[in-house]
Amino acid sequence: MRPTRPGVLLAVGFLAAVLTWSGLRAWTATGAVEPQLLWRTVLTLTLLAVAVFGLGWPVRQWVRGDRARRIDALRAARTAVLAKAASVAGALFAGVSAGFAVHYLPTLEIAARREQFLVALADLVVSALLLAAGLVVERYCRVPPEGDGSDGDGSPA
């Protein structure tokens, strides 16, 4: 498995933001009401980021030399795949949240839209947290080359 490239994540986030913003403009142009953003999404994305980080920590400990607990190679590989998926999902959710935030920006004087803007900003922050957790845990899953004392510059687990 190749490491996640930041350019791909930026492209996913940017594309999601543009598609969300233009989709919301087209949606509201027909007279329809925008979908509501919920605070539960903030909590859910935060829990996902914590879970990804929590699942990656034992792999990090093992890679760094703490061999007290055995880590199955399949578990490490699954953790690496989960981390990669989390970083892409974080980029996607960050883009969608940014699209909503930009959509609500011109109408912040309306209280309901200001509330939705704040939810979109909170979603954006926790989406970035999920993205970062994915990248960090993916890095945790990198095994140093044989005979090298470095910590994590080798091939993925």
C-alpha cells in the first residue's frame, strides 16, 4: 500500500467543496430548502477520529519496539487501510462542510443561517481532525526497513 498523497486529499476536498456549493446554489434556485446540518455530525466525526487514533496506537507501540503485546500483521494492515480511508473521508467531509460554509456566508445576518454556518465550521474542524488522525495513524503503521533504527520511514505494514 502506498502512503496517502496530500495532493489527492486536497483535490478530493476541493472537488467536494465546489460540488457542494454549486449543488446548494442549484437546489435553492428551485425554491427548495437547504438540508439541515446537525450538531450530531460533529460528535460522530470526533468519535471516528478518536477511534482511528485509538486503533492505531497499539500498532505504533509495536513498531517502536514495545513488543509486550503481539500485533497480528493482518491487524496492522487493516489499521493502515482504515487510516487511509479515514484521511480520504476526512477530506471529503471537510470539502462538503466548506461548501456549506461558503453557501451560508452571504446570509450570516439571518440567525438560522448563522447557526448553520457555525455547524458547518465545526464540521470542517472535526473533519480536518479525522483527516489528520488518518494520516498520523497511517504513519504509525509504517515499518522501518530491516536493520534500520529509524522509526517509521520504511514500508507500510
